[in-house]
Amino acid sequence: MQKQLTIILAFLVSLGYSQIKLQGVVKDSIGTPLELANVVAINQETSALESYGITNDKGKFILSLSKNSTYKLQVSYIGMKTHEEILDTTTEDIDKDISMVLDNQLDAVELTYEMPVTISGDTLIYNADSFKNGTERKLEDILEKLPGVEVNDEGQIEVEGQRVSKVMVEGKDFFDGDSKLATKNIPSNAVDKVQVLKNYAEVGQLSGVTNNQDNYAINIKLKEGKKSFWFGNVTAGGGASTDNEFYVFQPKLFYYSPKYSINLIGDLNNTGEPALTRSDLRGFGGGFRPPSRDSGTNLSLGNNSLGFLATQNNRAQDIENKLASGNFSYSPTKALDISGFGIFNSSRIDIRQKRSVQYTNPNFGIPDEETDQMTTQRSDIGLLKLSTSYKPNVNNQLDYDVLGRVTKESQEQNLFSSVIGNTNEFEDNTPYSINQNLNYYYTLNNNNIFALEVQHLLQDEDPFYNAILEDKDNYESIADNLGLDPDQIGYNVNQNRRVKSNQMDAKLDYWNILNDRSNINFTLGAMVSQQDFNSNLFQLLDDGTNFDPVPIDNDGLDTNDTQYNFSDYYLGLKYTLKSGIFTFIPGVSAHAYRYGNEQFGVETQDNFGLVLPSFETRIQFKKSESLTLRYNMRNQFTDVTRLASGIVLNSFNSINIGNPELQNAVTNNVSLFYRSFNLFNYTNVFASVTYSNAVDQIRSIADFESVVRTNNFFNSGFADESVTSFGRVQRTFGKFRLSLNARVSYSKFNQFVQGERSINESFSQSYTPEIRSNFKEAPNFRIRYRYAVNNNEQGGRTTKFTTNAPSIDFDAYIWKKFTFLTDYTYNRQSNPNGSPQEFEIWNASLSYRKNRDAKWEYTIKATNLLNTTRQVQNGNNNVSVFASEYFIQPRFVTFRLRYEI
């Protein structure tokens, strides 16, 4: 790896010596500098656009050109005649100012070349062809090459450090709520322009009165030949390893016209390449945002899904995935839009994990543990969303959305523990939810705007848990505490649970626009929620009958029958003032809370009021540079399961006992964000610092019996705090883009184990420098190096983890027919429990198509060429450090056919 880096750096240095700099100022006829003028240099020998630039606020531009070459210099600016001249370079830098004159015949202006990047208001427009080199196959391959745009490891799009909330194609929603389906499936050859919409407002009527600084959307403009025609591709293939056969079938069809659109995406494979993972689907919210999101109140409904292990393709022995999805939009009239999507995903995953656990405080008397776990997970998830938007005129808009979700999931685990022995576990869950959203926006006149938002959620979850412990002696003391019958071959422990949630969230906003610099916003809102929780712990005896145990502890309570009611009625006030480059948004909300629960005939109630302040200051240095300071106080309430008094089994070695008298927790949050996107010198900078201080946080007192943990919840009187900073700097030099990502965080919280309080402190650092090229003709590469350090002080024991992970991606378009792709990753992690662990992954593929417009493409793809058998992951929680090994798919080769429609 060091040798490769040295060669590349030497190449970059030599390349720098072969370049000269052309710089100057673009002015109008009276000498006024012109900002955002487009400057391009076209190589006369190759007829290719070799360099481009955009003038800054002083009209200055800089281009990098080759020595001893001839260029056509082309300068354009809206309302001005395009300036063109022939320019010969020597070995010296060139200073050249350009004057432009008004053009009275704009229709006669014809640009020979499009600018790769242009700015129009709050919209960045990328010309996709300017960044393609022929190896691209999907939207993701283009986005990764755009300055200021990132596709993170989860496949989500980020712009200037902010996650993109919506992806559209020709202005129509593409599977609203997730950007991964777009990045992985939209064909690259259909993309003409990528429009990044900053300060994106879902509702045009509110664009001038709401704060949309963190809202980013992307709109894909299609090539002319892809409109009003079906397009897409179908991929099919198969292959084998030494002990398995592999298959892949992925149809992707799209149709776009001014009136309607249809997107169909299918995926059937066992190659470890799921279009959507289970975590993706769980987070697929369909674009729903709760009306109370800015009120200062957080109410948790809990997470009662199964505790699935990580299911990425690099941590599983076998993955089978089936996906069928469709998205449509239809506009029968200019005033009415109807859209929706349907997704069905089925997966089966086999995971093997070995784990070494060492508890951090030797005074706890908890034995170290070695485990070997085999897991089979099955999951079927169905999503259906329908949306309508009615805009009869510019002053009225009515939106309605409904999202239904049905899930059937199960998990079987065979676990061997060096402490507990053999355990077989089974879990299943068949939850469903229906989420409805109704919004109405009304503009009375230029100074008065109203908005009504109402959202209703109905959710039903029924997780079941079963554990069969074969080695009774190792579990005897815990079984006695649970009241289990000891006169059995083994302990067969079961628990049924049922959680029903019914929540209404609504608010009415009124904006009074005082003048062109200020407005005031009044909010009247309410959140009403009800949760019912039932659970039943029982033992299945050898003769097949059920036995209801009576625990020795917890007052004999092993069942739950809990009703939890919560309401928050609030009145909010925000004032927005713009003064020069400053924007001030102070706010306050007054809340009347009422919440309580009833269990076994005993009722616990509480009522109180609270005022929650907020403040935001934004400094807009330029259109593309800003600094934002935010402060808010948030009030957090827990879910019903932590209030339930009866025993709840998370697993056989994790037992929860709730507390009906739990109170709310208050957090103070401060954040500072800096963003800059400079097309003059191709520099993109994003930096953030966030601080959080929590008071009366809900914590647990953890008591261990061997390695079995019992948690009793309470409100901690000790403050917990955390600080996180993140920065990304990106700079483009000609055909090379350099970037550096850095993250530093510190957290301190109080933990309670075996009746003792201790302070847990964690300090982590992560640095990722990267260099990538973007040549039109030559091969391209991306080199990345991730260095991370995690220091932990836990209950008197100090641990340190260090990760070194270099990686390289390489792609080449050979003879206009072959596409070669390869990627290599090396990972080395320190292990406080032993010697460092390392693994390496290498993949490669070679594709052939007759030319860029050919319908057929033939690919041979090799996965895990080094036949790595396992990956490692080391880490820690509040009481232990651990080293994990995941057994992964072996080396295999597949042959694939791809047909372009």
C-alpha cells in the first residue's frame, strides 16, 4: 500500500509541474466585476473542455491549463455577449482581464460547451456528462464525482454535510423517504442534470417564513431521449463458490412524461447485494415529519422489534433477498397530484459470530465470557403509501398521505456461552402500523399565512420470546429468582408481549409578516398519546403444560397490564428578524403536560407546566457561505415498557424491571454549523460542533448474577453530557479531488452497576483523508485511509481501540469497450483482550459492451478474491469491552448479462 501511495503522489507532483495558471477578472463595459460568470477553456487539439471556473464576488477566475497548448477561451454571463478568443499557452502563468458587453439578441447566443457546474439562486446544477468517463452504471457513480456531494457508507446522499431528505426525477418524488433506492437503481446513462436544491421548502407558500436551511433535495433531469419512453435495464446472472451456488436477477424499469411517471424495481439475489437492508426499511418513513418536531417535546414510543444482529453483506455467511417495488405519480389536472409507492422485501440471513467479552471493572465479580452464536433471520416487510396534493390556486394547498406497514419477522439463535452453556432462542413478531397525515396551507394575503398539520399513528406490536437453556446448573440461581420449576430437563422460558400505540399530533401555525425583514409566528399545538402494554412470562414443562412462575424478587410480578396516557398542549412563539447578513430567530413555547399510567389497579399521575426556549442566529457571509448557532431545550418522555413494573425478558441474560414513577428528562442542546461552497477555487467546507447536557436522564441500575443482567430504571440526579465535532474539507485541483473528514467526540455519563456509581468517559477520534481522480480518458482511482482511536474510562478500567483501514478503488474504461473495476480494503484493529486483528477484502469485475450505446453488456465479477473467512469488530459498551468475529461469504465468481431498455 505504501508503494502504491508513493507512485501516485510522485505522479501528482509531476503533473503539477506540467500545468500553468490562467487568472484574471471578468468585468462589464464600465469596469464593474461580474460575479458567477462562467469561464471555460476548450483544448483546440482534442476539442475537449479541459478546465472551467466561475468568478467570485470580485469577478476573479483561475484556470489550470497545460503548457504549450492552444485553447478557445469562452466566457458567458446572463445578459452579456459571449466572449470568445484563441489563447496560446507557454511555460509561464498568464494574467488576463476580460470585458463583456450587453447583448440585445439573447436568442442568438449559442454556447458550444455547457459548464460542469452552475448556480441559479439556491440551486446547484451539475451537468452529468462533464463528470462521466464511461465506467458509470448507476446514479451513485455520478454523485460520488460531484464536488460537494457525498454518498455515505449507507448509500444515503449528503450535501455539505447534510443528508438529502428527498430525491425527485423530473420534479416527481422517487420513493419519498429514502435516497438509497435512487442512488443504487437510476441508470447513469439516463441522467442529464443533477440539481441540488438548497433551502428546499415542501410548501411554496411557507418558503419565505420557515427555516429551511437544513433542507436539501435533489432533482434528476433526464436526457431528452428518456422522456415519454420506457427506459431502464435488466441484469441476470449466476455463479458458484466451492460450496454454494449464486444467482442475481434485477429488473429496473422507468417511465416519465409530463402527466405521469412509473418506476418499477425488482431484486432477487443471494450474492449479498440487497437493494434495501432491513435497517433501511425500518427507517423508511415515507417523508412523514411529526408536527411537534420543533415544539421541544420528545415522546418515545419505544422499539419492540426483534434485536437483529448486523445484516450487512460483509457480516453474514448467507443472504437471500427478494424485493418488488413500484412508485408512481399522476397529475390529472394542474391542481391535483396523486402519487405513491409499494415495497415488498423478503430476506433470509445466516450469521455466525464469535465474541470475547471482558467486563471493565474487576470489582463487579462478573466472569469474562466467550460465545459462539449461529443465527438465522427471516423478515418479510410490506410498505404502501398513497399521497394527494391539491393546489387550486397559489393561496391554498391541501395534502393527505397514508402509509401502511406490515412486518413478519423471526429469529432463531443457537448460542454457546463459556459461562451459561448451550441456549436455543426463538423470537418472532408481526407488527403493523398505519400513519396518516393531513396538512392545509392558506395564504390570506401578503402578510398573513396559516398552516394546519395533523398526524395520526396507529401501531400494534406483538413480540414473542422463547429460550431453552440446556445447562441448568449454570442458570440455576437466575431460575430460582424467576420462580422457574427446577424439576425439568432444561429451562424452557417464554414470554408474550403486546404493545398498542395510538398517537395524535397536531398544530396550527399563523405567520404575520411585519415587513420585508421580519415576521412573527404563533403556534397552537397538541400531542395526545396512549400506549397499552401486556406481557406474560411462562415456563413450558417437559409434559407440554404451561407453568406460571412466581418470581422471588420484584414482589412476585412477572406479568404486565399497563395503560400509559400522555398529553402535551402548548403555545409557541417565534420571531424572525433579518438585518444585513444576520438572521435572528428567538423562540419560546409554553407547555401543559399531563401523563400517567395505571397498573394492577394502581394509578400514577403527574401534571406540570414548563417553558422551553430556543434561539437561532445565522450569519450569511455570502450566498454559499454561512455560520449558524442554535440553542434549544428539549423535554424527553419515555415509552410504556420502561414504566411497566412486571419482569420483561429482552433475552435470557437481560432482564428489565420498569418503574411507574419515572419522570421526564430535560436536555440543553447547543450547535454551531459552518458551510461554504466556493466554485471559484473548488473548495467545499462543512464543520459542526454540538453540545448536549442532560438532567434527570433515565438510567438503569444494573445488577449482575453471573453474566445475566437485571436493569431497574430510575431518574438519575447526575448530569450527563456529550460534545461532538465533525468537519469535512474538499478541494479540487484540476482532475484531482482531495478531501479530509474528521470527527472528534467526548461523552460523560453516570452508570450504576452492582450498587456502585461510576463515571463512564469516552473520547473518540476519526480521520479519513481521501484523494480521487476524474479523468475523461485515463483510468481513475480513489484512495482513502481511515484512522480511528477510541479511549474509554469505565469503572476504573481504561481501554483503547485503534483502527487503521486504508482502501483503494480503481476503474478503467479500456478501448471504449471494456470496463474494469476493482476495490481493496485492509483493516487492522487493536484488541485490548489480545493481539491486534486484521482482515482484507478484494473485489473485481470486468465488463464488455460493444460501445457506450450498446444494448448488451457482459460482466464477470469476483467477490472476496482473497477468500477472507471472517471480519472483526472491536468495541465497548458501558460495562464491557468486546472483540467480535463475523464469518462471511467465501470467494465466489458470477457471470452477469445486462440489457439496456
